[in-house]
Amino acid sequence: MRTFLFIVGGLAVLGGSLLVARWIGGAWPTTLAEVSKFFIPIWFCLSVLNILLGVKQAGYSIGEELPIFLLIFTIPAGAAAFLWWRSSG
């Protein structure tokens, strides 16, 4: 359940970032690309923090946490990469 919430949270943060950037102003394709470029490394850091907390506090091994990390990072980052790709060309 926590994994699902992280994924939904990541997608919500991406969507919220896009809405805020659009609200502040800017051309839509440029806004998509810029937000996506910033979202991916920030989401990677948050995903790494989640895996570290899982290993340190919950007592899971890296091998147990790695597939969860890949899911948590890849789905929202993949959505951001797709938006970046579609808005760049």
C-alpha cells in the first residue's frame, strides 16, 4: 500500500508542479520540458531517501528494497520523461 501511495504521490507532485508552472506563466511546451527536467532528479533523490529509510528503519535488505525503489522511481519519472520527450520535439 505504501508503494502505491508513493507512486500516486509522485504523479500528483508532477501534476501539481505542472499546474503551478502553468499558472505562474509560460509557454505550455516549454513549461512541460522545464518542469520535467527538474522533477526527475528531485524524484530520484526522494526515492533514494525512501530506500534508505526502508533499509535503516524498517530493517529491509537492499535486495528487498530495490524492486520497490525501481517501481517508485520509474513510474513517475517515466511519466515526466514522456512529457519532456513529447514537448521537446
